[in-house]
Amino acid sequence: MKTINIVISPTGATKIETIGFTGSQCRVASQFLETALGKRHSERLTTDFYSTQSSANTETQKEG
């Protein structure tokens, strides 16, 4: 199940967490929220982001 969590701290700082997305799908899905909330100060990518890109590269090499 794909989920986007928005965490707002008592100081007003926001954090967007995407769950269940693979590769860059998380960036596409959360882009409208990042635009609405303002400038991004940091980004932490999970293993789901990297594992999908590696799998895609492996499959392309096998087909070629």
C-alpha cells in the first residue's frame, strides 16, 4: 500500500515520508506537497529508492 505521511513538528517544521513507493516514484508522488510546503532543506532516500534502480539496470543488461 502506498502512503504519504506528513509530519509537522511543534515548531512548524514539516517532514514528508513516502512508504510503499519504489525508485523515483516517491519523488513524483510527493512533488505537489513539496511545492506547497516550500523549499526542501534535506532529503534522505531509503533502500527502496536504490534497490529498484539497481534492479532496472540489471534487467536492461540481461536483455541486451
